[in-house]
Amino acid sequence: MNNAAHPQRLSSDTGSSPIENASQFLYHEAALMDAHRFDDWLALWHPEGLYWVPCNTEDLEPNRSISLIYENRRQLDDRVYRLKGRHAHAQSPRSRLLRVVSNVTIEAASKESLIVHSNFALGEVRSDRQETLFGRCRHVLAFEEGVMLIREKKVFLLNNDTPMNNLTFLI
């Protein structure tokens, strides 16, 4: 059965290794974003989650520099509201998305959280235009009552210092 067909919140108690759990979680997150299943994607987020896409460099202070995206959970809820409704004119028609997640590694693991790194390639087709984005992600995955949730997601786009098109969809 396809992971994108049903919402899931992976448990930390599956008996699988941390790298297997983290990989499956990231693949599932990617499938939800590609399928525009925004509510299911939001269900993967911790109430104190932070979503960050730096601009121009990876090493900056987000409170002192411009970011492409720097949103807390409430702001993510607002973004999803706009994407689901007719409020995102830049997503009319909606982007067709496909991403490949690879090179999943664990930086640190504890009973409370995992710090996970991965690479991605993201293809977008919209309005007779095709674009490809490449980057790396750093996820902090927290275990809350045995369920894995995204506490922090930082996306490093390889072209974050060049002009780019609309990023109204989820990276």
C-alpha cells in the first residue's frame, strides 16, 4: 500500500532501527507534500515546530537576516490554509510535484529526538514550465508520547543565492 494513501505518524517503538524509522518518516513526508495532502502533512508537525529555508547562505541568524521561509507552527497553519483554498493565486493551477529523498543520515539520537540529514531533488511542473530544485534538509524529529513529529525543518536550497521562481508550494 502506498504511504501517501493513508496518514501515518510513525512511532518510535516500531522495532526498526532509528535510520529506518527516520527514512520512512522522511519518505512519507515527501509523499504527502507531493500529493498536496496539507492537513496530513501538518499532522506530522510538533506544536512548537519551526520551518526554515535560509536565503543567500546556510549560516545566518534567522532573526537578523532575510529567509525565504521562516515560519512557526501557527504560520504553517496559515500557509496551508492559503494553499488549500483559493487564496494562493500563484498556485493556480497547482504545481505538480515529485521529489526524491536520499542520503538519509543521523547526526544525533536520543530517547527524546533524532537529528536527521537528507538530500532531495524536487521537480515542479506548472503552467507549461518545468523547474528542478536540489537541496539538503536537516530535520529535528521529536518523540511525543511515542509518536515521531517534526520539531524543526531547515531546508538548504543549492540555489538559495540566485534569483528563483515562486516557492508557494512546500519544499
